[in-house]
Amino acid sequence: MEQKGDQLDRETFSCSICLDLLKDPVTIPCGHSYCMNCIKGYWDEDDQRKIYSCPQCRQTFTPRPVLMKSTMLAALVEQLKKTGLQAAPADHCYAGPEDVACDVCTGRKLKALKSCLTCLISYCENHLQPHYNVGQFKKHKLVNPSEKLQENICSRHDEVMKIFCRTDQQSICYLCSLDEHKGHDTVSAAAERTERQRELEVSRQQIQQRIQDREKDVKLLQQEVKAVSRSADKAVEDSEKIFTELIRLIQKRSSDVKQQIRSQQETEVSRVKELQEKLEQEITELKRKDAEMKQLSHTEDHNQFLLNYPSLSQLSEPESSSINIRPLRYFEDVTAAVSELRDQLQDILREKWTNISLTGTEVDVLLPEPEPKTRAEFLKYSHEITLDPNTANKHLLLSEGNRKAERMSEEQSYSSHPDRFTYYTQVLSRESLTERCYWEVEWRGDGVDVAVAYKNISRAGDLDECRFGYNDKSWSLDCDTDSYSFWFDNMSTPVSGPGSSRVGVYLDHTAGILSFYSISETMTLLHRVQTTFTQPLYAGLCLYYDGDTAELCKLK
């Protein structure tokens, strides 16, 4: 009975939040008591909702009650302490199903505070004290509570496994090292742990470095998102202003045309009406004359007839014998001119829209993908490319669906075009290249150039600005029968590699990577460029001698 009474006192004077004896006890309006700091901390979490409740009965209070220390409860708690009555371990101090229990406790076991790898026993705080106070126990290895202590015991010899067999990569006891592991590469478990710990630290450092690198990448991407958004917002705003100006200009021109038509209409109608009035007056005068002549013709008195005839027989000369009417096309010329203007605007919009689309589509903010390693991986990015007849020099004959070019001694009957190369026997692709893409060129003859170039490379004349690789708008691999060389901005770089009649070209426009490969039974890198491409690129071919051929291969 006395023990039950003690337990009742403990429960009566314990805080239900911290499960310890009350400290600075306070009683809230519902009658329950708590430590002052405990209930303050509990209610601080409810400050946002402005509704405060009792942790036990859940009664709510508004506003927050003012807390005053209960002097009577405080005195009772102090009296309990003086009599030596302390709070029993709270429920959360006892081991539950998920906890490691103290192996020494009898009855209801407390949670273990540490496990000893030497004793292979787990201890609560009370039973752990000898390991701190007794000299022999101080050398024992204490670790956080573990349920796997028995895994350190050899199941065969019932000995602690303090040795690691590197040959079999497992922990063993000293008897195992004398038996089935005899002659194996063995070290102490501690030594193996030390070495593996160093490796682990190296791996952690690598991981932490990668985390830092990725965090930098994330920050860069966040900045990129902001930059893209700012640029897009500005582009939308500027585009709206520009298109609004265009619409206003077209509306102004429409109003001007309408005003001119109406003004011309008024002038023409006024002129026609004036002429019409004159003609109607003349008709009236003629009708009057005709009536007088008719009356004279019916006069029976011969003398009267002869007397009046001279004044009636004379007619004034008409101003015009006929009216010149133009064909019924008064303002059709204006309509035709406006229609022609519309067609020209449509052509301009259609042509310029490609540049607008290329500039505004697919903002690549992804982390760079790894470059392909095998030909199969390269072929995933293969592009169907054709040659543009409007760019072909007149000594180049295109065939195979505009994929093959052959140099001819005689000129071909191409029409004049501003995109045509007039001196160098070169040709560009019809398709622009703005993504990751791969293509191959099969060539025959004494020498060809496999190149890429911007669309605004010069075309007319024999200047370096027109020749692949001799300016800063084109990159070219010069392929001869026994050697290679790379050209850019009129600078040559010797290239070594196996000769081949097939050259592969890999382009990652966004990453600024351009690579040339020799293709035979194997794929060998000849030359790689890392730069920044500022415009869409076009594939190019240049053939040096009559009879040379180069073909863009079908890869799919």
C-alpha cells in the first residue's frame, strides 16, 4: 500500500509534458498543472492560431491565459524532494518494442544507453556506471545501443570476432584464423576498419564535392531560370510594342490609301458630273431647236418660212462628237498594288519568322549530357541532311536527291541566286543545325573539305571570307588522300589519324562541341573543337578537282 501511495504522489505531482516532477508549477484555468516552461513552450507553438488548449483535457482558451506560479504546489513538490521521494522513471525511459533494452535490468527493463563491444552487453544509465568508474571497464569499447551484438560472436567457436579475413572478406575469431582461414590474409578488425574508414572518408569527400558541384549547378540553373524569364518577359513586351507599331503603321497606310481613293473618287465624279451637266444642257438646247424647226416646217405661209429659216437653220458646232470612256478599271490598279504589298509582307514574315523561331525556341538549361562514346550512340543523333541547290557553285552537279555533289569541268545551268558560291566549288546544306546532330560524308577523289558554316558566310568572289575554314564563320576538315588538316579563321592545324573515305561529324550546338571522326571498321577521333556557336550552322562540302565526289550518307 505504501508503494502504491508513493506512486500516486509521483503521478500527482508530475508534469504530463516532461513526465518529471513539477518545476515552477502553474495551474491553468481548467485545473491541470504543468511546469511553467513546459506549458509556455507548448503554447508558443499555438501563437499563430491564437487558440490555446490544455494538453490533457483539450479545453481551449482565448486569449492566452496569464501564468502565475502556484506557491502551494511548489511547496508540496519541495517537501516531496526533502523526504527523498523522486519521480520514478517516466514511461518513455522504459524500453519499448523498437528500443534496445538493458541486459542487466530485471523486471521491466530500461532503455540501454550504451552497448559494450567487449562485454557484448547493453547497459542502461545506472548499470553503465562501472564502465566509467572501474579502471578495468574503462578500456572497454562503448558504442551506441545495438541489437546486433550477437553478430560479433563466431557461431562456430562462440568467440568474439576480432579478426578480418581479407581473402574471404569476412570477420572471424582467432580460432577461425587457426583453422579454415589458416594461411589467409588476415588483419585485426580494428586495422581493417581504420583502412576502410580512410576509404570511406575519401568517398565522403568525393560525395561532398559532388554535392557542392551540384549545388553550384542548381544555383546556376536558378539564375538561368531568372535570366530566361527576364529575357522572355522583355522579348514579349518589346515584341508587343513592335507589332503594335507595325499594326498602327499598316492602319495609317490603310487610312491614307482610303483617303486617296475617296479624294480621287470625288475629283473624278465631279469632273464627270460637270461634263454630264453640259451635255444635258446641250440636249435641252437641241430639243428646243428641234421643236422650233418642227414648228417652222409646218408653217403654210411661204414668206414666213423663208423669213425665219435663216435664223433656225444655223447650228453651233458641238464641243465634242463623242465621249471617251476609259475601260472599267478605275481603281483596280490600287487593289493590285495593295495585293502585291500584302504578298511581299507575307514573304518577308515567312522568311524572317524562321530566324525568330530559331532565336526563341528551346532554351537549353539542362545539365550537359555526356558525349556519345560508340558509333551506335552517335547514330542516335543522326540527321537527314540535303544540299541546297541555290548555294551550289555552277561547277558542282547535285544528284541522289541533292545528297551527292560531283565537281564538273563544265558549268551547270543554275539560275542566278544571291546564296550561290561564285568562285569556290562549295555547297551548303538546306537544313540548319541547332541541336545535337551527327552525319557522315563518303568522298572519292583527290581531296574534299568537310565543313560547317554560318549562313551569313560571304558567297561572291575569291576572297577568304567565302572559303570554308579561312574565316571566323566556318570550320573545315581538309581531307586529302594521305593526310588531314583542320582550318579555322585562316589558321591550319595538322591532324593525325587513319585515312578513310568516310568522315563522321558530331555537333553539339548548345555545348559548342564540333568533332570529326575517321570511319572504317573502327571510329577514330581526328579533331575536336570546343567553342561558342552564336548562329545556326549549316553542313558544307568543297570539292577541289574535276571528278571528285562527296555524298551525305543515309544513316537510318
